[in-house]
Amino acid sequence: MKFSEIKGKIKNIGNFTNLSEIKKANLRIVKNTKTGDYWLIENEFLKPVIKSPRECKSIMIKLEDLKYKVFMCHKSREELKETYAFKYIEWGENADILIKRGLKSGRRIKGYQNLETIKNRKIWYNLGVWGRCSNILPMFERERKYCFYFDKEIFIDAALYYVYANHNEEHLNIILNSTLFGLFKEILSRPPEGGGGGPIQMKVYHYMEMPITDIKLLTHYSNKIEKIFPKFIKRNIKSIFEELGIDPSKSIRSQKPNPLPDRKALDDIIFDILGLTQEERNEVYWAVCELVKNRLEKAKSV
């Protein structure tokens, strides 16, 4: 959208007349997705956020794929008095908010600072200080299996989880992207809503129940991981069927698994640590494909 088309919608535009002036002032034009209004906010208060896993095509999160920013500010109102962000905060404190509960008509309150989930914060708009984390797991999964990876600061919405590591972050990502861990997701996750098919849902306690390989044992495979990891995390995530070379339109167990080379190399690290035979490795591949196929087919029949 052109600047001329949104200029009149920018609530705190002040004396700015063009986009170049705004950029020189280290400001960014942001859109409030709830109201459709535009605001100028200092870049320092805007951080990348993942709203949906569908935004991310690869294991490595690419900033250019993310559509949204989150307002991340720890400063008090007094410290912000001379900023453009202050006007945005003032708008939030005077906004008319309709709170709906199910099919009820709902009630209105004035100001986001009065919401039940916010009103007890010392600074209502402060989302807190988040520890840096490289691994991100999803709450929902369909036919893609993944644990995202990012080596810089990034924030997540409620449908994703940070996974903090006491040891090597890359090695943890290998474990959480293994097909064996994908099988545990299918077995231990919450069934789809309503008993139908579709995505599985994983709460924190589900993940806490899932066994993982001892991360320290991956140290013996460091050289191999160094060769696999950089390319693996940058390529597009395929469906579990494409990853494992299984055609879901045919009988799963009538096919010999033919995983993608980097998928096989990653899985072999975990399989080797556990001492699985080739037949046992095939069983892991067949089982996860069967579970995903059955789940997706059930969704179509509901």
C-alpha cells in the first residue's frame, strides 16, 4: 500500500509528510489489526513475532517470512513521554473494548489496562523480559513435523512454545526434529477437537511426558551434525510422507521407507544412539506415517 493511501489513517503522524522523513526518524508505520488504524512507533519497541507456524517454511526461521511485530517496551510512561509510542499507549488506555464470552452479548470496558489478564501488571503494556531461546515447538501439527530454530531474538504467540536447553541448542534441535520424536507427538498428544481428525494438539504437559534422547550423547556425533545441520534447517519442511519417502495413497507397510538424505542422516544419529535395527527403524517410519494418515483421513470423513 502506498504512503499516500494510508497517510490520513496514521493517528500520530505529526508533521511528517513523506516516508523518507519517517525512516530517518527511526520510526516504523504499523497497523493495528483490530482497528485498522496506523501508528508511528519507534523501531526499538517493535520485535519480530511468529503468529502462526504456517508463516515459517523452513526449520530456520527467516525474518522476511514473518508478517507481524509485537510491541515490546519495558519503559515507564514517564520515560516515554517524548516518544511516538506514548501516543499509542494513551490510545490503548482510552480504547473502548468489547469483551465477549461465548454467545453472550458481552460487556464493554475502557482501556486495555483494565483487562483481567493485564490489570495486575506493574506496567500494563510491558510483556516482561523473555530469556533468549533457539528452539520453538508448536501447539498444533498437521502433516508437517518440526521444531523451529532461530539464533537471534524472536518472540512467539500463544500457539508456540520455547524450549530452553541446558546444553547445545543445535543438538537439542536435532533430537526434537527426529522422526522418533515426531512419533511420540502422535502417540502422546491430545486427540483433535471433537474426536475428529485434523491437527493434533500438544500442551506443555504433553511435551513434558515425551522421552527424548540424552542430549550429551550427541557430542560423539558433532562432526556429522556440523555437516547436516546448516543445510537441513534451511530447506523447506516437507510433509512427513515426503520426508520419509512414503506415498500416503498406498498401503503404508507395503512400501520400503526412502527418507530424504538429510532426514535419514539426522534420524540415523538418534537410531544409532538407541541401537535400533533396520527393521526397528522402518517400524518407526511406518508407525508415524500410519498415525498421520489415519488422522488426516478421519478429518475428511467428519
